Amino acid sequence: MREYICRSFRIALNETVGESFLFCMVNHDTGKVVTLSRENEFKTFSKDYTHEETDSRTMVTYNAVTIVKDKGRDKELIPEFDEPEDTRKS
């Protein structure tokens, strides 16, 4: 999920926090908001920290994630990703 977020929102993230962010999720047992540590991202399913939101104007429902600044890290800019050769425009 981190790679997808970085690839899709690189420019906007670089203006604010870069790659220095953490995912938030709701603990379904306690109802409390929990920040997911970077060490646990690889062993946590994306569905555990995504939620559905509905646009009140259009009534379109979409999946969303909540990210917060990682206060323990300095801002790290996200470099440009190389496109695979088969998707490059000729």
C-alpha cells in the first residue's frame, strides 16, 4: 500500500511529508484509532486500515486510507519511479 500511495500521490506528498507518513486504522475491538508502525506494515492486510467513504454530493462510495505525519522521522522526498518499458510512450 505504501508503494501505491507514493507512486500515486508523490507530488502532493513531497510538498508536505514526503515518505515520512504512517497509516492509521481503527481497532475494531476497542474502537480506538491506532497508528500502524512501519515495521508492521508488511504483515498487515491493507483491508485492515482502509475504510469506505461516500461522497455526499454524488453518492459515490470509494475506499480511503488515513495517513499521518511520522513525528519520529524527518521529511524524506519520494523520488520519481521508473515506468516499465512496456508502458512507456514511444
